[in-house]
Amino acid sequence: MIKLLALDLDGTLLDSTGTVPEANRRAIRSAEEAGVLVTIATGRRFRDARPVGIEMEFNAPLITHNGALLKYAESLETVSASLLDGDTVQEVVRVGKEFGGNALVSADPHGKGSMLYDRVSADNIPLQRYLEWSTRLHGDDAEKAVLHVEDLHDALPDHEVIHISFSGQCEPMTQMMSFLTDELGDSVKILPTIYPKLDFTLIDILPPDASKGTGVEKLAILNGLTADNVMVIGDNFNDLDMLQFAGTPVVMGNADAGLLERPEFYKTLSNNEGGVAAAIERFILNQEN
């Protein structure tokens, strides 16, 4: 029986306008009323995911930073946190700068979280748009949420770091990912989220034990559950670990073709068609397996 449901956020729970469809809201409430723990498992940092968590009033901690941080949206109680080693953080930033990348450093896991950066290239339009979006999202808290520092190398020793991200067009980000993999080896986990149609790739550099799958597994164990009790829904390759862990893995109709072709994954409708609600109806409310 399914007792834990973990939902990817962008492209899954949220539609293409960035909102939660009403059908998804109703289905999630029904699942919770049936005794299911429901949360999100997202690559977003906690502070960026928290508004959705508060809006949805999830009855479980959010799985954020691609599984590196489990934390309750309302109370800010930290359930589990994996951190990057300080020397590794400095090396990631150094390598990234040598490659010409712009680093976003996510830090301070025991509060709402903060993001540090020291430069934004003129041609890095996705990063510029993200910073503008984040500033709008956090309103009066924006100055605490997004910190522009003179030099990351000097600022980082004062912060506990959860993950570092780089973003940009697919080809240069693929080259950077290969470079970082060669340089850093097993000291980090590197997770790409690739949107070919948008020519956009996000690279997350995380503690070596972090993934959405690990985060979902931690939450399951904390609640005395096994993989057979877990359902997850996702749409991209950073969801692969949790899809492979869950007893009921579901991919969205708008998922990457590489996931839709996997016969071991169930399929649902797209994020603009209430795919989350359809999957909840099928596998939780009607208990199909």
C-alpha cells in the first residue's frame, strides 16, 4: 500500500505557468486524508521551494536541493542535511571560474537558506532571469535570500554549503560537467537537468551521498516505510534515482523521451493536463498497482 508520495516540482506538480492546477490540489488533499504522506522532491533550494510547501500545507518535510536537505516548510525544522566539504567547495568554485562559469552557492541549511554569487556573465541569460525571479519570489526577504558578495572564495568560509549550481546552454554545460567530473571524481555528485527544447542545462554539484532517491529513502525510513510503500512522480533525469527506488514510479507525459521509453515506469498525463492528479487517482485513491 502506498503511504508516501514524493512529487517533483517544476514540470510535474506545477504546470507551465508555474502554478499548481486545482485538480492536483484536490487529489493531494484526498491522498493525505487517506493517510498518505505527501511532499515534493525538487532540485530547488529550500527557500525557493518553501512558498509552494507553505501554500500546499504538505504533511511531510520537503525534500530539497536534490535530496541534500529535508526540512519542514512551516516550522523550519531540519530533518536531515548533507553538506559539501569546505575544501571541496573552494575547489568547485575555482574550477568553475577557470572554466568561465558563474557559481551559485546554496548555504545556511538551518535557517531559510541563502544563495551567494559574485559574478554574472552578460551572456548568461538564464542565470540573470533566475536571479530576477528569486528576488521577486522572496520580496522583503530578497536581500537575505540572494547575497551578492565581492569574492566567493573569501565569503565561503563563513557558510555551511549544501550545493553549488551552474546553468547555461546545453553544449557548454555538457563540457563543464565533463571537466568537473574529471577534476572532482567521487568527492561530489554531479546531477544535470537537461531541457533540450529550451537549450538549457542546470548542473547541480552536491555532497556525494545526495540525490532525490536518497532523500526519498531517508524520509521513508524515518516513517518506517519501505520502497513498496513509496510512489514518486517526475519528468527529468534528476528524478531517475527516486524513480528507480520507488515501488510505484510514475513519469509525466511531458517527461524526457529517455524516461518515457523506460518500460518499468508508469506513464501519466502532462503537467498541463493534471498528470499528478490522474496518477494519484489511479494508484492511491483506486489502489492500482
